[in-house]
Amino acid sequence: MHSLLPVSTPSASPAQFEEGTTLDRFLLETLRDHPEATGQFVTLINQVTLAAKLVSARVNRAGLAGMFGATGTMNIQGEYVQKMDIYANETFKRALEHAGVLCMIVSEEEENAIPIPPPFHPGKYVFAMDPLDGSSNIDTNASIGTIFAVFRRKSAAGQGQSEDILRSGRDLAAAGYIVYGAGTVLVLSTGQGVHGFTLDPTVGEFFLSHRDIRLSPDTRTYSCNEAYSGTWPAPLTGWLAGTKDPAAGWSARYIGSLVGDFHRNLVKGGVFLYPPSTKAPSGKLRLLYEAFPLAFLAEQAGGAATDGRIPILDRTLASLHERTPLYIGNANAVSEITRLLAT
Ligand code: AHG
Ligand code: MN
Ligand code: MN
């Protein structure tokens, strides 16, 4: 038959095979060797992707809403940002609470842990989230995201207890984020490497796009809000001055959305710093739903994360919204910063 277009020959090469691998299929194949799995984790991730698709669609329309704001229908005091924070929080909560897979939800947007409301049944996982990270960037069309951490419950049954959440980062069962950027990408680890899935909005599915992401150990890119460096710990200002030596080969990238900066560094290599400062003496970022999950991903990808004293995952959560300094990314830069801070 005559064709005007080149026709590719069907091939069973792994690369072609992977092109069509949905997140759902990937999880089922991962769990094939775990006959004890009950399916609750797959259900949990399916509900996460449902919420992510809803938030992604809303974020994509934010530019239109921003234009309305310019006409005076929205104030410039962050009200729209607040609405997106609340929309993301409510969307994730509603998608997650009814599925019978969680015994507790913790959110940046809520002071207390959220029990599973009746008539829904508590399940075996605990979910902590930053529903919308980098929300100050919505009106700039820069990358924003959702970050989440998953623990297996410790308590026997019923609603989750404090022992289910006030625990070491080493207890994490899984972690991930969704970055709403030029495209929407979900990055996930269950402790067997880090894998990325890109949303194809035309069919509403996440497909495997980044298998086994490895964080390059020595890429010389740093990400931080350098404007605050005047009040950082002295060894860091010395380190930062060293990055200005052209012979050292450093470059800088900072968006101001942790999830966007981290994603860039995960894919391209780099180190992210949010040290303590006079303005934020314990750092700004939250241990449970920002530092813990990204540290889990960084370590799984061959990188590292520290609070400047100990690895982030060695910390034990003392309170839900506890803050921490954070140095995260390529292993060599993180170990150099740790060494300097110890002096
Ligand atoms: P959130 O939008 O969840 O409150 O988080 C904002 C955080 C984080 O995304 C980012 O790394 C940091 O704030 C940026 O802070 P600065 O503006 O101080 O650089
Ligand atoms: Mn955040
Ligand atoms: Mn947030």
C-alpha cells in the first residue's frame, strides 16, 4: 500500500515498550514479586494521581484567573494563591479520605492531623503533604507542585495515633511529588529507585518517562535565595564566595519553588540550600512534608540531604509543622557543606 508518511516497523525493544507504560502498570509490575501486597498502596497512588490531574488542570487555567485579577476582581495580597492552596488541599483530602487506605492525613494547610471521617474506613498508611508548594509562583507561570510522604501505620487499627506520624524519616515507605511545570510530572520512590511519570493531558494518564533517575554526584549548580546569605552561618558565606571563582565552574538556578528547584537538580544535577538565617533561625522549610520526602528521593537517586548536622532522614519528627535547614542534592556538594558546617 502506498503511504505518504514513513511507517515505522513495530518493535519489541525495551525503549518502545516503555513508551506506553502507565504508572498503574508500573506499580502492578513492581508489586508482582510481593504476593503479600493488599493493593492499598496502588489504590493510594491512584487517588494521588486523580487529585494531581484535577490540580494540574486548575493550575493550567491560573493564567486566565490572573488576568481577571489585573482587572480588580482579585486582590494582590495573595488571595488567589490562598485559594489555590485551599483548592489543592481540599482536592487531595477528598480524593484520599474515602479510599480506605489511610488512617491519617497531615497537611501544611491544617494545624492538626486529619482523622479519616466516618463513614470511611481507616487503612494502613499515613499521608503527609504540602498540597501546593511554591504557591507564590502561580501568577508567574513558574513551576509549582505537590510534595508527599507515606508511612506504614504503627498502631494496630482505627484512627492514626501520634506514634504513626512522630517518627524517624528512615521509616518512610514511599515519597514523591508532582511538579506542575511546562508539563506535569510525578516523581515517585517506594525505596527501589526514583522514577518519573509524565501526564499526557490528552488522555489523562501518567506514563513512565524517567526510569531510575540518578542524581549526578558532582554537577556544579547551586540553588538558594542568595539575598539572605548575609545572615547565614559564616562557613556558608565562605562556601558561596568560592562559587564565584570562575575556575570552580559553578552556575546558579533558583526558582523559589522547592519542588521546581529540586526537580531541576534531580534531573540535571545540582544542590539546593535553605540555611537558617536571622529571619528564619530554624530554616523555613518543613521537615515532614518538604524535607523528609525530598531527602528520601535524593538518597534513592544516589544524592544526599542534611540539616547541616545529620542526614535529614535520621531526624525524628517532634511536631507536625517543625522546620529545618535543608541542604539537598548531589552527594559531593552536600558532604562538602556538611564538613564546612561542622567546623
Ligand atoms: P509553600 O508555597 O508551600 O509555602 O513553600 C514555599 C517555600 C518553598 O517552595 C521555596 O523553596 C521557599 O518557600 C522559597 O522561599 P524564599 O522566598 O524565602 O526564597
Ligand atoms: Mn512548600
Ligand atoms: Mn504549600
